[in-house]
Amino acid sequence: AAAPAIGRRTGGAGALSAWSSLGLACPRCSTTLRCEQSRATCSGCAAEYPIDDGILDLRLGRRGAAGYRPEYFASLERFERKHFWFAARRRTVLRALRRTVPDLETRRLVDIGCGSGSVTRFLADHGVPLAAGFDAYPEALAFARRRVEVPLVLMDEGRLPPLASGQD
């Protein structure tokens, strides 16, 4: 079955269900987060994280690397659609997943470093159930939001997604 869809904004029962099924942990204390319409809260340390336009902000302060200029995402989105390198990369990722993940049709995947959502959209279009996309650049996630209907999470660069224990 496909991953639950999330609306473009923060509202709706489907959005709340999608966030809750992720099993995210607080990046400060590792307690499972409780997701509401416009924020995720932690019962362990009382931290609150905003959800804005379907993007949950779990950053603790580390931003995307200064070496990448966020204004490039607008032109990158145009190139990703047709340039041979991006097209080949998408197909290669799908082939590798099909070859190495035996339960690919039923396992919901997270796209770590989803950027503007090009690969994420391609995987979804080819029947791969997706749970969420994670990236360190809010500008990238704004583009991804237009492409995919899964929860998107803004996180500190260099950190793994904060999944609650028991998630694989």
C-alpha cells in the first residue's frame, strides 16, 4: 500500500496520520514526538517543532553547508527534469532499490537528502511507497513540497533522521 498522503498545508486528517506514522524522535532527547496540526511536541523535554506548509523543522542549529548556494535550487529543478545525468541517476537508484530491497513494493522508504524532490517523485511515480523526505535546505524542501505529497522534514546537516526506536 502507498504511504498516506499529506496535504500541502498543515491541516487535514491525512496529514496528521502521515506524520504520526513516521515515528519521529525528538532530536534533543530521543523521545517519540507527538504530531499535531501545526507542530510536533516532545513529552520528554517539552520541545516544540513547527510544521509549516507540510515541512517539519527539526533543526537544532546546524544549517546547510555554506558551500551550496540555496538560490541554485530554482535552476536545478529545471535541469533535473530533462538532463541526461539526472534521468540516468533516477533510473539507477530505482534499479538498485529493486535489486536490493526484496519488499520494495510494501516497505515505505525515507529519502535522506531529498533535495528538490526529483528522485523522490520518480520513485513514487514508479510504485515505491514513500514515508518522508529529509533535507537540510528549506529552499530545497519548498521545491520538493510542490512535487511530492509525503511529510518533509528539515533537519540539521550531517545528522541521520531522528527515527524513534523500533523504526527500520
